[in-house]
Amino acid sequence: MSAEAPALRVPGEHLVGRHREREVLDRLLRAARNGSGGVLVLHGEPGVGKTALLEYAVEASPAFRVARTIGVEGEMELPFAALQNLCSPFLELMQRLPQPQRDALAVAFGLSAGPSPNPFLVGLAVLGLLSETAEEQPLLGVIDDAQWLDRASARALAFVARRLLAERIALVFAARTLGDTTARLPELDVTPLGHRDARALLESALPAPLDDGVLERIVLETRGNPLALIELPRGLTPAQLAGGFGLPAAVPLSASIEESFTRRLARLPHDARRLLLVAATDPVGDPALVWRAAKRLGIPETAAETVEAEDLLTLTPRVVFRHPLVRSAVYGAAGVRERREIHRALAEATDPETDPDRRAWHRAQAEPGPDEEVAAELERSAARAQARGGFAAAAAFLERAAAMTPDAEHRTRRALAAARTKFQAGAVDDTLRLLATAETGGLSELQRAQVDLLRAETVFVVTRGRDAPPLLVEAARRLSGLDPILARETYLEALSAAMFAGRLAGPGAGVLEVAQAARTAPAPPHAPRAPDVLLDGLATLFSQSYEAAVPVLRQAHRAFDAARMSAAEQLRWKWLATVSSVHLWDDTRWELLAERHVQLARETGALGELPFALTQRVYVHLFAGELTAAASLVDEIQTATEASDSVVAPYGAVGLLVLRGHQAEASYLVEHSRADLTHRGEGVGLSMLDWAEAVLSNGLGRYEDARAAALRATAHPHALAASNWGMVELIEAAARAGTPDLAHDALRRLVDTTAASGTDWALGIAARSRALLLDGQDAEDLYVEATERLARSRMAVDLARAHLLYGEWLRRERRRVDARKELRVAHDLFSDFGTEGFAERARAELQATGEHARKRTPETIDQLTPQELQISRLAAQGNTNREIAHQLFISPSTVEYHLRKAFRKLDVKSRTQLVRRLQ
């Protein structure tokens, strides 16, 4: 159905008894009219009245511009089909969108050629387009039969729906059930009518009074379904109705309604039935196309008068069935041979220049067996779909192409391509099924290696790391003599999978075993690229020594800064490069890599990658004592995770809670995350949670608990950051808990890394840790060194902890005046950071010296929410509302909404004043 095309009129009687539903819709429309956009999903069984409620919403909003689209079962494989219908009246406003969004939307809609657009960038472009439209006039978007939306359209519309806040936009979906698209959106279950309303509706639809017992039976058997109440009695004679002999048996209600429609079809002339079948087979709703196909089949124009008189179909201005069940009944009643004949006529009537993909699909449905010409046409359609970002559609075309291919070798190649595309579309089960199909043919050595690689990647998606590493290693070995570049990349993927698996890795899947295998990777056939150097560095780190790996990894980090790397390649490996910089105690490189990773993910709309990039950025802020900035990014992680349907552990939220010292909330989140990580096989996360518990307990002065948690974190040395940071917590906890031998052992392990690293962060941490285990002047010299070195780093929380430990040591040395100075610095820093647990520990120590800590006066800036602060900072940096919206995956209206609140709280009137206020 085209956008803004009038829908087939639904009888007003369908709104009998719908007071609650109308009130909810009225509230939604009022809010949208007043600038508080919203969404509602109407869901319920077929015929329950969802479409009638959509029509009510349209009639109840005369001040709104209305845009419509409808999910069509036959179009589910065509990417962005429904979305383009919705947006087509507003495409002239695309020029107002930022260039990346404009380009993404143009490619998605086939308006221009270009690289496959990121689906989330398309979603952001649609949000911007609808927001621009609503600036001129409130907008009502009506999406019927949402369960049949093509996947690309569904994801984009779900993205938009979850971001409506300050826009004059209302979106109303109607769907039979709540699926992935509409999950977690405001919803309203449209239930069947109550007995009294159902009886009233039935009586209004009957041509004559009916026996009371029969009427009651119809009411009971239709279970209050409005469409059933109206349609089931149709086609029955007065005698059948009066005696109840023609009533359907107890079958599913949708089947009963379809049976009623089928009875009506059986009475129609042959040409009228064939015209209905043409309309049911064509998903476009284009009357010109339907009539071209009808003429090829010899169907006269008089057939249209018959079907329209029966109130089953309208043919102008668009082809619209009375109800989706009419379409189902028509298509289901036709035989296989008749369907093929109709598909062939539609293929011949479809312009191969303007709509080659629908033509190819109809041709495929028309052929009874394999046909290479049709298979090749489907393969070309797949390439066009993939270029528009429609991986699900491309996979469907390729799968059908493989089935239509007579030659075994070509069939195997197409099945492999279909499997790869299914994997990119996230269809894991279909990927494995198509790989099994490909294996039935004769595979070349390269194809066998490609099958192994894709199966291993699929397992990694399902289990994160537990089972994937040995499969990836085996695939890399097969590829070594066939494709050295791909082999090295596969070894790097295997290392990444093993790092994720951590302590939960299965036999042969541990980091050490994978690193040893990676040392056998073939040499790169060209000058080593950044991923090549990173592979060598990580393999050396895990299988040889930290000291030997440091120069190689530093070379890799420098290579990742090179401009010659494509954005796609950087995004693929940036997380590995970033976490390895943390392991080298390189705070400067860590911040640069993490910042660039976030920038790339935002610019390219890579929402699936963004949570991982933001998590690293969160920890940079946490260690720098910038907890408010970290909190705003934690919120953004949640937004990106929901938008991309990613499954990402809440590492950022856990780190924020433990540094804030919020024990109850942190403990709850840690325990819930632990169960989820164990289920997914993500052992690295368990080590991070152990480290987090150690930090929380050290901050609260619960040293025995901290020691136990730190021991768990450091029991797995290949957990990178968690292991290094865990040793720092273990030394402090063990020293305070009276187990110095344990602290000395951890110190030896720590110094092995910090000495080889040589950064101020590393050496400052080492000095602070060594001071905990010494007395007299040696201890004091090390505390002074620690504070001096850490002051030259970005790691302000570690600096504050050094002042705290130094002050505690001075107090125990009975040097109260000196202790007060250090403890005052520590308390002021912790209070400014918002690290409440450590601040309280410093306050208690300061009080023990005879001095009371100053009470921190909350600043006005603290009243800002994390998102208000983040948007204010971006505005102060000179970004426009549209630029901020693009970065944060929200609409310009939402940016304006948050800025107005921030201006009011900060008592500023302009962006110039905002800059000064934030400074």
C-alpha cells in the first residue's frame, strides 16, 4: 500500500465497545500534537478490530499529516519496501539531513548507488526525515500488519519508535502478535468484544432477526471477534442461519474467517476469481500492473465490477483487500498450476528496468524446476538487495537461486553465498542449514575452508567464546595455504574468541593454546598491516612473554593510527587494539584508541560495535575521575544496545556503581550479570566482575572481601586488564588484611608488567603497591614517587588513591599534620569525582587525625542528567543540534528538548554562556 493512499473503508460497527482503546489513542494523539511524541502497538488476533482502530486514529487527527504503510507477506524479502512507502511523500526533505544519513537513505531506497548502508544509519535518517516533516505539521504514522514488515523496514521503524520523545510524531502499529520489532514498545492488547457488545454487533449485521439460540451460538463460537461476527454469517441462506446447520465446526478462528471468505469466492464467476488471484499474488498494490497481467490472462474489465460489488477488494487508487485474510483465502484456494500461471503473467507484466527484483521473484515462483537463467537473475537481485543493506532479502534471493540452479558446482557456490549472507542477516539456524546444503555438493579445498570458517563464526555468535576458538583455529589452518591474508585474520578472530571465553574456555580453546597455534600463521604476503602486527603481538604476549610483546604491540597501536586503514577494517579490530593498550598500562594510547573507536562507530552508524567502543571510553573516564561523563556514556550504551538488539554485559554500569561505592546496586547487578555471562560462556566478563567487587570492597574498607574477589580475578592471568588491575587490588587488600606473603607474590607478578611498560601510570602503580609492603623512608619515597608519576598520567582516581594510602601510612606513623595534607587532597579529589566509598574512607581517616572533612557543596551542573550534560558538552564544543543528534542517535527535536532543560537548570541564555558555565 502506498503512503497516504486511502485505506479500504472499515465499517464503523467494528468500533463497538472500543472505548478504552479510543481513549488510549486520543491521549497519544494529544501528546504528539503538544510535542511529546509517542508510539503504540495494537496487537490481537486477526479480525479483532486493529485496522478499524487505525482508521479511528486517522479520523481523530484532522490536524495531522498522515503517512501509511502496510506489511505484505509477499514483500517480506524486499528490503525497505514498507519503509519507502511510508517515507515517499517526504523525500524532498532529505536535503536537510546530514550527508551520511542522506546518502544511506538514498542507497537504501535505490535512489542512488553506493556502498551498502549501515541499517542503523538508515534508521537515524528516517528519524530525522520524520522529525523534519513534523516541524511543519504534526505527523501520524500508521503501520498495519506489522508482523509482515520486511526485516530492514521493521528494524528502522523500531529504531525510530524507541527514540520519540520531543517530536510532534505519533506512530501506531497494528500486529497480530508482539514480535522482535515491537518488543519493549508501549502496547495495547486489543481483546475480543464482551458478550453484550458482540451480540449487538452481530444483530446489526444480520439481514433479519435470528433465532435466539442460534444467535447465542454464533456469539460464543466467534468468541467476540468483530470480523468473524460480521463475516461468518455471510453466504449462508436464511434457512441455514435460522437452524444453525451452516455454521462452521470448531476450528481456529482465523481459519473459520478464511473459510467464510472461501465460501464467498466459490460463488464468484471464474474471471472474478482469477482477477482476485492476480491481486493476491502481486504484493505491490499497483492497479496498472494488475491489469497488465490480467489482460495477458484474458480477464475482462467487467470482472472488477463483480469483486468490488462483493466488498472484497478495491482497485482504485490502489489495490487493497478488505482484510489480509481475504488475500490468504484467495491464494490458499488456488492450485499450484494456477498460481504458477499467475506468477508468470505478473513476471511478464513487470518492467525489468524499473522493478527487476520483483520480476525475478515472480519468475522463480512460476518455474516448476531448476532453471539457470532464472537462478542467475535471482543472483543479480541478491547483489542489488545487498547493496541497499538488505542482507535478509539478499539471502532469500540467493537461497532461492541455489534451489533453482541445475549445475551442482554453481549450486554449491550459491548455497555458500546464501549462508554467508544469512549469517550477516543474523539468521544463525538458516546459516547452518545452508552450510549443510553446500556440503552435499563437491567442495573445493577453499570452499571447505570457507565452510569451516563460517561455521566457526556462527558458533562464536551463539556461545561468544566457549566452543568457537578451536573451530576458528582449524579454519585458519585450512586457509593457510590457500589465502594467507584470510588465514591471519581468522587466527586473530580465534584469539579474540579465546579472550572472550577466558576461564570458561573448553579443552584446546584457551588463550595459550590458540596463541601457540597463531604463532604458526603464514607470513603476510605484503608489508605487515596493523592487524598483522596485532596478531604477532598478541600471540607473543600469550605464548612467550610480556616483555617481548610490548614493542610489537606498541608498533601495532601506532599502525592503527594510520589514515590508510579503512573505517571497516579499523572497526573490526579496534576493540582488540584498545584492550591491549590497557594491558600495556598505556593510558595515553588507551584514550586515543577508545575515542577514535567511538568516533568511527558513531560516524558509520555501527550500533552493534558502539557498545564495545563506549565501554572502553567509559573506563577511561572512570579512571580519570570523570564519573558524570562516564554516566552519560553508560546511558548511551543502553540506547545503542536496545537499538541494535545486541547482547552486551553491563561492564560500564558495574564500573560506575563500584567507583561510586553504591554497594547494594553494584552487588545486585554483579550477581545478575554473573549468571548471564556464565550462560553465554563469556569468561572474561567474570574476571571483570571479580575485579569490580574487589574495588568496591577496598573502597568500603572491607579488605578480606576485597582479597577474595581479587584472588578470583588474578587466578586467570590471560584476562588482560582484569588480571593486571586485580593484582593492584589484591596487593592493597592483602596488605591491609594481614597476609603480606600473598601481597608480595602479587607484587612480583605486577612488576613484571609495569617495568616492561615503563609508563608513568605503570610505574606510579608499582611504586604505590611496593610502598604498601615497606616501612620507613623507603615507603615514603615510593609514596612520593607514586603521587608524582600518577599526577603526570590521566589516571586521577589512582592518583587520589595514592594520596589516600600515603595519608593513611603517615597517620599510622603518628605524623598527623603531614597525614592531614594527603588525606585532605584525597578526600577533596574523591568528593569531586563522586567516588563516595573512597571519599568516606578518606573522611574517616581525616577525622582520626582530628580534622573534619569539608562538606562538598553540590554545583548546579550536578543537577543535570547524564544525557543533558553530554548534550550540553557537545553543544559547547560548537556542534549543531543536527550534528549532536547524528552522534547520539536521537532526533534534533530531542536534542533541543534536553538543551532547553539544561539552559534552565544552568541559568544560561545562549551557547556562549553555556561554554563559560561548563568551563
